[in-house]
Amino acid sequence: MKLLRVGAPGRERPALLDEAGGLRDLSGLIDDLDAAFLAADGLARLARVRPDELPALDGVDLRIGPPLRPGKIVCIGLNYRDHAAETGAALPAEPVVFLKAPDTVVGPDDTVLVPRGSTRTDWEVELAVVIGRKARYLASAEEASECVAGYAISHDVSEREFQLDRGGQWDKGKSCETFNPLGPWLVTADEIPDPQDLGLRLWVNGRLRQDGTTKNMVFPVAEIVRYLSHFMVLYPGDVINTGTPAGVALGQPDPKPYLSAGDVVELEIDGLGRQRQTLAPA
């Protein structure tokens, strides 16, 4: 299934994308696509519903919002071999873990704001993993895979000066408002049989900047989930941003082509849809 939320910010309704590309209204069946829905085995219940029996969503505000509001966003840094190489970093022996504020999440086509004083706002296309059941001290990759509800596209926007040069932790350069467009869909895990065989691409102003594959991850999805479960409890609705391939502005020759107001970023992952954002000043 491809699940999404449509409508004005803060007033989104849950929906399903049918096989013909039409939107079907889920608001008569569920309150929202959220942690409570996932924890109550909502995906299994929806799988028994015939999309053609659901009302079509026509003539309403069809802005696509984020497919869910995560409880927390856990991020993995330097998780692609080519990205680590372009930034001059050694491959990590264990996953590099940091957190991103959940209120950074916006819709896949919403405006991204360049922070005041920023000169080094950067792009990062990432595979997002959505947790569907409580994960605590998992013993194996198989157990970890059973905790994955599905996948989405995440744009892990970053401000590199805030992240790397201003002291403290990476979170400062990751948690600026609008810095995590998510969606358009939550694609259930059954539709993505191998998350380690997905292409990721990102364009800035029409120029292809990132063209990678999840085959190049240092730590695969199941290992990330298993590993994190030994340091924190993962709950339904939590999101894991799993890292980005090579091609970010940070890894380019000087002068590095960081983002500025007016730039347009487009990104896609195989089977997970596409995003498009225009940048504006905060």
C-alpha cells in the first residue's frame, strides 16, 4: 500500500493511492496515519480493505503533507561509502547516530526555509524507515525487519556551518525549521522486498547532483534497526533517516554550490515517489 495525508498544514486527512494513481479517502476508517494507528496493527486492517470501495478524493485541497508525524527522528551519518569518501571521513566502525527534531517535518513539496545567516545549506536524499512495532534489544536482523512498517523519501536538509563549525553536536545543523521534507507516501514494507536495492537521485535546479544506490550503505536497514534498539526504544511512528550517497554540496570543489533562496530541489527513490521543494529565506 501507498499511504499519504492530504490537505492544508495541520488539517491533513489520511488517504490511499490506488493502482490507477487516484486518491481514496481513509478518514471514514481511521483517524490518522500516526503512532496510534501503527501500534494498533492498522496496516493489517487496511490491507483487508478494497480501495474501490473507498470514496475518491476529488475537489478538495490536494496538497500532500508528510505521510505521518514521527515520534522521533533518528539519523545515521556517513552511512554510504562514497559519501564518506567525498567528505574525507573514515568509514565508521559503528553507526554514527544523531537526532533531528520531529517538528522539522514538512510535506514533500512544501517550501524549505534557508536559516537566517546561513551560507552553507546543503541537500541530502535519504531512505526513511518507519517503525511499525516496538523495538527493544532486538537479537537479529530478522527481528529488526519485522519491526519495519514501511519506507519513505526523506530530505535531510543540513546547514553545514551550524553542524560542523559552531561546536556542540550535529543536531544544530539538522533541526532548523522545514529541514525534513518527508513523503509523498508511506510505502508498506511488503512493496519493498529489498531495501538494499533502491536507487536514490537528487537534482538542484535541474542538474543531477546525487545518483546513488542503497547497495552502497555501510550499515543496512535491518542492522541499523537492530543496533539502535540496544541504545533506545524505537516505537511505532518513529522514523530513521538512513544516510545519503555522494554528491552533496559539502563534497564538491570550492566554491561549493550550497543552496540559496530560489533554488529548486527535486529528489526521488525507486518505488517511493518524488519530492520537489523551492527554497525561500526564513
